[in-house]
Amino acid sequence: MADSHAPNHQYHLVDPSPWPIVGSLGAFIMAIGGIGFMRYLKDEDLSVLGIPISGWWIFAIGTLVVLYTFYMWWRDVTNEAEHGGHHTPIVQLHMRYGMILFIASEVMFFVAWFWAFFDASLYADEAIQAARVEHTGGEWPPQGIKVFDPWHLPLLNTVILLTSGTTVTWAHHALLHNDRQGLKWGLICTIALGALFTAVQAYEYGHASFAFAGSIYGSTFYMATGFHGFHVLVGTLFLIVCLFRALAGHFTPKQHFGFEAAAWYWHFVDVVWLFLFAAIYVWASVGAVYQ
């Protein structure tokens, strides 16, 4: 007799999960701790059982809760894909739609940073912006700012990141052809290149002649490039998880959305860097003094 309770559709009706509420609680604790750390709570302002509590510690507790939620929730999704048989073609299609929307939202973050940069650089001498003219001297880059030579470390990082785009594509094509060794080595090379990019950028930041504070150039530069650097770090962690999953035998040529999402994210990071390199490093340094 056929099971009358068997689903007659290809959709995944998710079981009740504690992780949305736990993650929301962790994010709320992070927000309270972050506000306290930046504005209100110092070590001597609050204590519990004689132990001083600062906004920093509250923020750290919230961060741990959020990270635990990430791990447990992604573990559940991985089990659904690998063991539960829930990721049908329809479910995978909708997960792709979700990833596309997520990347679109990330694009809008960078639109904001580019908007701030171009508004400040293209209208550095706008009379209505008296405070801006006072800080920029009516020119871009502002007076006294020595910029990075775009054909030195920035060009090196561009080559590194573009090369990583080819290696992650190699890994993807290897997976499609069920070449497990190619998948693993492609991921290893991509992770190594991502880590190298982060190391070069950290070295670059450590030798910058301008700081985040005190300069509209510094604030727009670090927000745009630093936010991208954070995405490179997240993408590298994403690929490390994919590598461990590949070593555990996960992913097949027909079902590998977790890896596909990581590859999409990495290519998005590549494309954003090309715009950053062309606009902030090359275009904005024309006629400027290199450090």
C-alpha cells in the first residue's frame, strides 16, 4: 500500500528549527554590546558578582552565539542535502534564486561605498560643501595625501585575485566531470590565493601614509577596500568549508549547490575588485603623489 503521508511535491517543507530565534538573540546581544563598547559601557561602569562587564564582552558573547548558530544551521542544511534527500531540483533552483538575491544585496552595499567615493572625488571643490572643501583643499586626492602606486601592490593583488577566479573555475569544471582530485586541488589553490590576497592587503594597510580618521580620502578608501577585504575573508572561509566537504566525499556533478554558491560569491568578489582597482587605485591616483 502506498504511504498516504508521502509528499506528492518536490518542495522541502522545513522542520521547526531553533536557529532563527537563537541567531536573532545573538545578533541582539551583539548590537547591545557594540553600542555599549562604542558609546556607553566601560569596564568600570557595570559589574555582575563583582566582575566588571564592558560592552566588548557583551559583544563577544553575542558573536559566539551567532557563530554557533551559523555552524549548527549550516550543519542542518548540509545534512538535508547529503542525507535527507530534501534538495530536489526544484529546491536547488530556488536556492540559486536566493543566492542571486543575496549577491544583489551585496552589490548595493558596494554601490553605497562607490557613491560616497565618487561624490567626494568628483565634487571635491563644490562650493555648497564648504566643510568638504576645507578638508580636501578643493582637489582630489586631498592636499597632503600620498596615495598607493596602483602598479605596485594593488596590481599584484589584482593578478592574485584574477588567478584565484581561474582556479575556482577549474575546481568547478573538475567537479562537473567527477574529477575529485581536480576539485580538491582547485579549491586548495583558490584558498591559498585568497589568503595571499589578504596578507598583501594587510601589508599595504600597515604601510599606508594615511589613516581612516581625519581624512575623507582615508575614510572612503578604507570603507570600500576594507569592506571588499572582509568579503575576501568570508569567501575564503566559505571555500575552506567546501574543501572539507569535498574531502568528506560531499558534492556530486548533479548536486553541489553549496560549492556553486561559494564559486558565485568568489566571482562576485573578483568583479568588485576590478571596479575598485580601476576607480580608487588607478583613476583617483592620476596626477597624485605616490607614497
